[in-house]
Amino acid sequence: MKRIAVIGGGITGITTAYTLAKRGLDVTVFEKHRYAAMETSFANGGQLSASNAEVWNNWKTIVKGLRWMMRNDAPLLVNPKPSWHKLSWFAEFIAAIPQYETNTTETARLAIAARDHLFEWAKNEGIDFDLERRGILHIYRKKAGFDHAANVTKLLAAGGLERRAVTPEEMRAIEPTLAGTYYGGFFTESDSTGDIHKFTQGLAAATERLGVETRYGHAVTDLGADQSRAWVTSSDGEDEQRHEFDGLVVCAGVGSRALAAKLGDRVNIYPVKGYSITVHLDEPQSQESAPTVSLLDDETKIVTSRLGDDRFRVAGTAEFSGYNRDIRANRVQPLVTWVEQCFPGVSTRRVVPWAGLRPMLPNMMPRVGPGRLPTVFYNTGHGHLGWTLSAITAEMLADAVENPSTAQTISTAR
């Protein structure tokens, strides 16, 4: 039986371990935290959103980033302090602009393909993750934003996604609690929401039932590979151990770049910080005033999910400031203010802030497939769509591990 190491216990690592174990491989997961899904998979926006498949590689994004650079509360914030990593990433980001349409369509196709796998896994393994299949409503206050979304809709349709334009009156019929004045919206009935942490934890338990060895609390201190084998050295803080495998898969989020360098590969992931707040709906009025349909406000880059009766998740912003994980009040406050403006009946008395680092490649496509060596594989760099794409990229990765001679990498980033 082929022995495979999976580096990382977030959504991509756990889905990868699950698919490999289902195919009969002997799998070991290495995760530095004591539990699965404790970093970027802990408290994201909660959307399973094929409708958010548009990649960011266009000149409008560049112009907005430059315009917002001096605003601490901007939806997109770039720390002006230069670094070679950041400069090389943005150079490749600009170079990928000609692939904007192709990559948007391909991302939508992957997101649609992921749905059936994810829902089937949850059903088969009995995972309760506050799933709501009520669709996602994109909202626009201005005609320019709405018109851009109409063009994006054509690209999503080429990938197989159906979404329809809705008037302000139809928007309020879809989500009656939404306050404010809007030009129009787009509604994707097939999208859904849930709690990524609950899902990943549930699937992690399923992997253990399948025989996966989970080494939680084990940080990878070194790793390597050659043509026929791979090895991982890990430490639990006291003892260091070396383990040998037939192959390894890097699913380490923003840590993947450094691990890839050790293995002779270039995976130019940059950490893009995102924030979320979980609004606790403690009173009946707040529960009645919070939306049940998921929203995406394109102007402010804010997404929402209703997680059960008593939680409302609001997430957004993109911050290019390196590996800094600080939760900044001036980045959290715009999320709270947005809730108070759009849903004035919701109490923001009890709000829990969080920040996580999205692992993004310059062309906004994940790196899935083999590395330079036949014993090394990658499933990483999913950016803002990690959960949405995780099930299909895990299946693709498992195909690559089973048939490395015919495997192809889906990302052009190296």
C-alpha cells in the first residue's frame, strides 16, 4: 500500500487526506496545531460560492488598490513597504491579466464540480455544518458595478453557472431584512453557505475512521524527497522524529511556499489577510432582523452567511501586509458598521473578530498536481475560494497521486 504524507490540516489538507484514504492509500497528516482547521479554515465567510469565481486579475483591481492605498479602512489594502516577494507576486499578477476571462470561467467550472462531492461526503459521514442551500445574492448600489457584474455573468455562464439579474424589488423579496438603496443585483440559487470549521472538523473525524494517522501538534521542521521516496521530520515541541513515505502532498496554505522551496519547486503564494466577525444573535429581534440568504456586497467586498439560528458571519477585505496575523480594530470596524447600516435591527453588542491569511497565487488559480519530483505533489494556493474548490481539487490531487505519469498541474503558476 502506497504511504503518503499530507502536510497541513486545514480544509485542503483534510479533504486531500479523505480522498486518498477513500482510494485505499495509507495516509498520515501533519498539522502543527492540536486540531484541524485552526487557521484560515477557522472562521471564513462561510460561502460555497461559484458565483464568486471571478479572478482579481484586471486593471480595475490595480487602480482601486492604488487609490485605496492610503485608506486604513479600504476593502483592498496594500502595505507600501516593498519586498522582493511582494514585488514578484504583483508582477506575475499583472502578467496574468490576459488570462482573466479564461481563469474566471475555469474557476466557475471547478466550483460547480466541487459541489456534488462535498455534499455527498457530508451526507455519507453525517457532518452537520449549518448548511443553508438558499443561494447567494450579489448586491450593487451603482450602475457601473451592476454592468461589470453582467459581463462577469457571461464568463460564469461559460463555466456552467446560472445566475440571474434581479431588480431592487426582487432583491427585497429574496431577502426582506436588507436595508438600503440599490441599483440591482444578481442571484445564484445554486450557491450555499455553512460553517467551514465544523465541516473540516467533521471530515477530519471521518478520515480517522478510515484509518488516517493524524499527527496533530506536530510542526514540520524539515522535509525532502527523491525519485522514489519522501521524508518528513516533525516535532511535537519535545521530540523530533523522521518518517519515510512513498510520496508527500503539500497542503500548507501560506506555509507552502517555503516548503516547496525545500523540495526544489517554486510556488509563489502570497498571504492575503482577510477579516471576519461573528455576530451573536442573542435576542429574538436580532434573529428576526438578520438575513437568512447569503449576500455579497461587491462594492465593499463583504460577504455574509447565516450559521444556524444564533450566529451571523460577516467577512471581507483583502490586506497585503505579509505574514502579519494581527487583528486590527480599524479593519474590523467597517464590518461592524456595514451590519449596522444594512441590518439595523441586529444588535452588534456581542461580536467576535478574526483574521486569517488566504494563500494566493498570482493568477488566482490553485496549484494542484505534481512537483518537479514524481514523489512530490501540491494542493494549495486556493485564495478566497479554498472551501468552494476544496472537494474537486482533492479529487484531482488523488488522481495525480494514483497516476503520477499522466498527471497535469492545473495552475500555470510555478
